[in-house]
Amino acid sequence: MSSTAFPATATPGLDEGRERGQIEEIQRLLPYARRHRGLLVLAVALSTALAVIDIPIPFVLKRVIDAVLLKHSTATWFGRTVNAETFLFDLFLGLVALAALKGVLVYVQRTVSESIGQRIIFELRLDLYRHLQSLSMRFFRESSTGKLMLRLMGDINAVLDMITDGFIRALMDWVTVLAVVIAIFWVNPRLACIVLTAMPIYVVAFVRLNPRLRETGRLARRERSALSGTLQEKIAGAAVVKAFVQEGAESARVERQTGRLRDRLIDKARLGGRLTAIANVTVALGAALVLWIGGRDVLAGAMTKGSLMAFYSLSGMLFPPLRRLAKTNETYQASRVSLDRILDFFDDTAVHQEPHGGSLLQMTRGDVTFEHVSFAYLPDTRVLHDITLQVAGGETVALVGHNGAGKTTLINLLLRFLTPDEGRILIDGQDVQPAELHSVRRQIGVVTQETILFSGSIADNIRYGRPQASEDEVVDAARIANAFVFITALPDGFATEVGERGQRLSGGQLQRIALARAVLSNPPILVLDEATSAVDAESEALIQEALASVMRGRTTFVIAHRMSTVRHADRIVVLDHGRIVEVGRHDQLIARDGRYRQLFAEQLFDVPDRPALVG
């Protein structure tokens, strides 16, 4: 959807927002509106009917005053002559019927308008989320979660306001203004021209203040986005803030950002208030002119009292829409900023979309080959240099090295989270880059140091990779991962809610559930990225026992600092500054006076109570 409705173009930064014309914005929303053209036509028809439904009332008022109340005469009413009392009673019934009809129209129009807005927003939010899901892991590493949430929620809701309280409300008000202008010219062209002389004041103010109002709204949204990102980051990292006693510093930072947002919103309110005040002055001036000049015409006999009251009533219908248009414009300009930010997101992030490839990857043995692979996050700053490595199906390979050596980057290339700058990666002799993306990732199970569980039950999280898995399969996976005992000890067992990000479980429990999730997916290739580094010794022993079962018969990559995790690997690959410097088994590498032995000695020094394993 995003490729058609939102074609990619060169843009500035995501937070800036490009200046777009209203025509371009409408064109970008049209693909969504066209799907609901029937409802849209109905909404326009209902809005038009509501805009003009009260126009006949002042003309009836003129007849009531001139023909009935003043002269107490009969009146012609729908082709029949009736006396004054009958006329007034019929008028009462007619107004009641009109009020009932208006009530029905308001209900249906509001329901239809909201239905259109919600359906368009539903589709836009879904396209936005699908586009977000299509972006590479590099994008997510460089982005703020708070700002992304603001796009999906705050900006989307602002666009809803644009549709319901912007386009449709403005349509009704402009139709009302046009219908009333025609009506007052019908009643008294001279007085109509005089009343409308006050209009240029409002028009000039509207034209002058509109750009400033939109720019102020843009600045306010930028400050809100920055504040949202800061709050999300600090709430997620509350433990770090408290551990380093930085509550005061973070409060001061939020105070500064909140203060800037406050100032922007005050400026926005000041400009919006100025436009509304000018609209009110225009309204008051128009009403005063009607009473002054119209009253003089009545005294001179050039106008009847009924005509003056009809004209005054009609002009009274003219100015409330002008007041609303001032407020609607304020909402509309703020919403345009949000729409621009959404469009910028589609446009600017198109370059970060993952290429899905074409041919399906066919798994046989599970061999993995890295051929002269190089990669750099930044130009001229390589993280991996000419990596060549062959891993046989079913083999367990441990990747070790200091932080920044390139271990996780190598795995991210295998998962196609990243794309090699040079070289290629093959699974069973097939280049993974042109292969269909999902067919590659379905073959690889991942258990990381930072275990991510989602809100829901333990069973839901275990079957996350295979939603159709049976209860027996979930239980079997839990047994293999050494998670069955602690799960069944919980009050609700597998139905236990884990809480946001699994906060109701310990680190070891989280890791075993993550391992069960990988087991249930039954991937031919398994990646264990620091899978036991954040757990206690007892949990590590349980996880290591589970890993022995899980790794059997699978091609396994183990990334770990703890030598107890890697010492039983079929091969250990030592990385240093993005290069392979040693390859061998644990005993072979310990026997050498090389990088692995140095890493091993450093760990023993850091953990003096760990028994020596050299020999």
C-alpha cells in the first residue's frame, strides 16, 4: 500500500516535516478516501442538508411578523388560507418536525463522518505499522521508540481530527456561509453588501496568521516528539537512573523540555486566540451594522419589521460558522503538521526497507558459509574484515571476543538484519541475500541475552513462532527447555500472564521460556547470543542442561563471554577487531599462547572463585 499511496521522495529529517501544499496532502489521502466513496458522498449530502436546514426559518419568521402578528390577518399556508391561530399552530408543528428531522440528520451525519474517519485512520495506521515492520534493524537501532509511538498514536489521532473536525466540519460551515450569503442578498441586497464589508477584516487576518499558526504547531509537535522520546527512554531505564542517583538531573532535563513545549503551545494558543478574537469582532460588527442600518430603513418605511428580523436572523446564522472556521482552522493546521510527519515517515524511511528477495530457501543439511564477508556501520569504519568461515550442518560453533569484535554483527548478517558490504553468506549452498526473507528467518531460531516476552500468557509466548502449535507441543518444548517444573508450579501454570516484557518472571525463567519458544519453532539453525550471561549459577546449570538437548542435531552458533558456555563447542572462532584470529577446539586454543588463552585468563582473573579449567 505504501508504495502506491506514498511514493518515496527525497526529504529532510523525520522530525522537521516538509512543507506541503494542501492539494498534495489531499492527493496523498485520496487512495484511502476512494475506498469509502459511498459513505463519503452520503456524508457530504448529509452535511449539506444540515448546513441549509435552518435557512427557511427566518423567511417563516418574516411572514409571522408581517402577516400574522402585526395585522392578525389570515395567511396562505401550503396553498390554503388559514387564520392566524391555525397558522401559528401549524408553524409550531412544522418547527417540531424540523427539529426532529435535524436531530436525525445530526445523528446520522455524525455517525457516518466518524465511520469514514475511523476507517481511513484504521487503514492508515495499519499501513504505517506494516511499513514500520518492513524496516531494517538498523533503522530501529537508530530510532526512538517514543517518537515512533507518537507517529502511530498521536499523529494518527490528529489526522482523524483533520478528517472529522477539519474537512467535514469545514464543509458544513462553508456551505452554511454560502447559503446564508445568497439568502441575505435575496432579502436585502443593499444591507447584505454593507454587512459583508466587515468580512475582509477576518479574511486578511486569516491569510496573515495561518502560516504562523502552522509553523508554531510544527515546533510544538517537534518538542512533543522529543519529550515523548525522553520519557519513554527514562521510564524504560528507571533502574539505571536510580542506581546512579540521577533523578535530579533527569527531572531538570524533562523540566527544560516540558518548558519548551509549554512555550510553543502558549504561542500556538495566542495566535489561535487572536484569529478567534478577530472573528468575534467581525461577528459583533456585522450584527451592529444590521441593527443600525436595518433599523433606520424600518423607521423610513423602506423595510418591514419582518424583513429586518429575517435579515438579522440570517446574518446571525452567518457569523457562528465564521467563529467555528477560526477554531477549525487551528485544529486543521495542527493536524496538517501531523499528516506531514506521517508522510515524511513513509517517504524518508523507504530506503530502510528490507529487500524480501524472491526464491525460497531450501534446507537440507544446515551448512552455513561466510565467503569474504565485510561490513561497516559507518563509511570507512569496518566492523568485519574479509570473514571466511564454513560451518557444517549440525556443528556447534562458538564465537568469542571482546565487545565490539563483530560477533553479533556476524549473526545479524546471517539473519539478514544487515546486508554485507562485500562477500556473501550461503545456507546449504544458497546465497541468502536474493532468497525470500521469511524463508531465511524461519530456518533460524534465536535466544538472546535480553529476552523479550510479550504481554500474554506463558503458553502464548512459547508458541509465538508457531501460533498453531498444540498444547502438547507447548508442554514438550517447555520440558526440553527445563521450564516445565517452574511453569507448573505457578498458580495459573501455562496460563500465567507474564506482564509487560516478562517483568513477573526471573531472568533464568525468562531465558528458559525463550529457549522453549525456539525449540517449538524447530529451526535447523540455532543462535544463542549471550543466552546465559544474565542469570545466576543455578539457572545457568538448568539452561546449559536444556541447551545440550536443544543443540543436538542443529547447526548452532554460540556467542558468549563465559567459557563454560563455549568450551564444549565443536569449534571456537576467536574474533578480534572484526577479523578471525584463531579457530579450534577449547583444549587446542588453550594450549596456544594466543588470543583465546588471553581471554580465558582474563575471565579467570575476573572470577577468582571459578575453578581453573586449563590442563
